[in-house]
Amino acid sequence: MMQSLAIKEGNGIIGGTSPNHTNNNVTPPPLSSSNISVGATGNTNNANSGGVGSAMGGSLAGVDLGPSMLGAAGPAATSGPSIPAGTGPGGTPTTALSVYHLITQLCQRPDPNSPKTSSNSGPVTQVPATSATGIEALPGSSTQREAALLELSKKREQYEDLALVLWHSFGVMSSLLQEIISVYPMLSPPTLTAHASNRVCNALALLQCVASHPETRGLFLNAHIPLFLYPFLNTTSKNRPFEYLRLTSLGVIGALVKQNDNSDVITFLLSTEIIPLCLRIMETGSELSKTVAIFIVQKILLDDMGLAYICQTYERFYAVATVLSNMVAQIVESQAVRLLKHVVRCYLRLSDNARAREALRACLPGPLRDATFSQLLKNDHITKRCLATLLLNLSDRVEG
């Protein structure tokens, strides 16, 4: 296990060691929300709100989420502090000062001599951590850093330049990576607690902010920071802390691929084998995780290089087609229209490749050929048109 790390940040090198966790109850960050839906071409700025609750809806990495889906993703979100957002690009001066104070709190480490008292006649004694002057009450303690993570995650909508400040402030990215690698030992065997999951998800929410910003996205990729999330995507436990961790990690990857200029992103994801991880989540994850995972696969397919990569060998095409077919069978039972939209679009994009089109003529699931989903898509004219185009590409007659 990594005891220290160093990673390139901007023009410098940052590094550090893993922090210690404490058993404080901390509300997790709200799931990343955005005003953009899948396939839209409007504003792609990250608009993460600290007040998104289970009664409201929203979106994660560009995937529209309903109220019930947001409620199922994790504990209820807590509204951020009532600081006016201001009209400037960076928010109000009060917001900026608050952000810089929280960054200092996040990166600070306690003085090892502070919680100790010494005397000439006796050994050094440790002040109890439960007391008011204990270790966890000191600046830079694990508890203080945890509180800073939570508060920073609430600033993402109030401070538009937060991604730039996070990336270019000394020690921030290494502090966030320390939070991530500190839970690696809890992944196998699966001992991750809800508290530890909530804390690392606060760090992941800030990474998603950096991944969404056009000026920091390339730096984020060049530093290979998404690789630190792959161990989370590789977990299989269905416990809530693990599911929430996978979902938030998918949100970071989804924030990368939803941008329009994503050729570098697709190249990176293909070279790091993200597709097998997404396929497993599409097959065994919760409905919300499946939705974000298939959104990532769909965005990869929409890129010419991604389509060519998947259709290059029979094994790759068969792996994707098999998972999509299994999802169709599951949707027949669950009637999950959100998943169906993405499944149809993935098949439609695959049909643009000549070799894949020939294979799909033999292996396209029956429910997509007949009127099985006609009632489910009754009011979704766009998806119905996509399905009709798919069948036309395969020279099939549209029924129902």
C-alpha cells in the first residue's frame, strides 16, 4: 500500500502521506448536479449544488436523475452556508476568503509537539483526544480536514473558479489523493464504513469539480488522477457505502466525457481499460450506477476512435453487445426508461460500423425488434425515432 505519493500539479510536484480517520458523523456531499442532460449541447459548466435533496431531481455527469434515484444514491444532502453567490466570476469576496481559509485548513498538518506537555521530572504525556484541547481540536487534525472537505464541497456553485484554485493551490491535490488512498485497505476485504465512504466522497466531489473545468481538465488527465478512482470502480460489494463510492467515482469520469472536446479523454480512458469496469457496473450495479456507467460507454462510442476500438475485435464487440442484451432483458422486468434510452443509443451508434451492423442483424435482442417497449416509450419521441433508425439500419421492419 502506498505510504506516500507525489504527483505533478501545475508546474510543481506535490506529495504527502495518508491522513488518519476519525469516527465523526459527516454528511456526504450532494451528488453532482448539472443543468445539462444527455445529448444536450448547452452549458457544460459544473453546477454542483449543496442543496439538492431527494425531493428534487437533478443530474449526475450529465445524466438526468429523478427524485427517487437521487434519494437512493446516499444519505440526504445538507444545504451549504448562506453566503451570497455574487455576480462576478469568482463569487463575492466573502466566498473567496472562505474558500482560501478552508484550503488552508485542508492542507494544514498539526504540530506534533502541540498536544504534548513535558516536564523536567517526568515523561512526555499525551493530552486526551476527547478533551477540548485534544488532538482532534487542533488545526490540521483529521477532524478539521474532514470538516474542510465538507465545506469546500458546498462551495462548488458559489465559487466558479474553485477548480482553478484547487488545482493551483499548493498541497490541495495531494491532500485529496491522500483521502482517496487512505481507504484502499478497506476495499479488500470489504470493511468500508459509511463514515469513511462519506468522507472520501467529499474529496471525489472536489475532483469532479476539477475534472469539469476546461482549464484544469487537461492537467487532471495528464497527471493520470482518474487512475486513483479505478480501485473503487473495481469493487463488487453491494453494500451502500461501496455503491455510493462507485457512483461518485463514476461521476468524476462522467464529468470528463460529457465535454464536447473529449478526444484526449477518450484516448486516456481507452488506454486505461475503463470499458470493462463500466460493463461490470452496467450488469451488476444499482440502477443509478448503471445509468452513469452506460452514459460513459455511450460517450465513448460516440467518438469515432471509441467506436473503432470497440468494433476492432470480435471479443470487444461481443463483450459490449452481451452486456447490452442482458440490460434489455432486465429492462423488460424493471421498465427503467432511463436505461432504455441509453441502450438504444448505444445500439444505434454500433450500427454505424459495417462489421457491427452485420453482427447486430443476428444478435439484436427481440424486445427491441417488436413492440415490447412501445408503451414505455409512448411519450419519448426521440428514443422512438432512434429505435426506428436502428431497425432501419439493420433493414428491419418497424413493428407497433
